[in-house]
Amino acid sequence: MSVDKQVKIKINCIKRLTKENHYYDNEILKMAETISEMIEIDPTNYEIAKKNELLQETIITQKTTKILTVQYIKDLQMFVDKHLEKGDISQELIEEINLI
């Protein structure tokens, strides 16, 4: 597999993980708001506990996604450092990397 193709795959993985992080941010805010509203209406509602469990799972998943994002970025940096000096990476991909 060519170096450019490997770099493109790594870039796309980072972009996907970044999108997932944004999704989880929004999801956590929505869930927290929903739970707050439910507590105001009926603090003893059984569904509140279930929603809290779901919220905690989402927070854990987001933390894992953030860790993976950092790992993928480090992997991309190491790969680019290794191949950049040889001129194996196209200028277009270098510009795309700089946008991450």
C-alpha cells in the first residue's frame, strides 16, 4: 500500500473519531437536559435512573473515543515524521494533516 494511501486512511480515522467526539458532546448535553427536566417533573421516576446509566455509558464511551483520537494522532505524527523527510507524502496530504 502506498504511503499516501496509508496517510489518507489515518487522516480519515482521526476525522471520524473527531466527529464521534462532537456527537457524544451533543448527546451528553441533551441527555443531561432531559434528566434535569425529568427530575423537576417527578424526582422519583424510575426512568431517571435508567437515563443516568445511559448518560454514564455515553461519558465512558466518549472518554475512550478521546483516548483513541490521541493515539491515532500520535500514530499519524510518527508515520509522517518517518516518511516526510523522504518526500513520500504529497503536498495535498500535508496540507490536510495541518488542518486536523
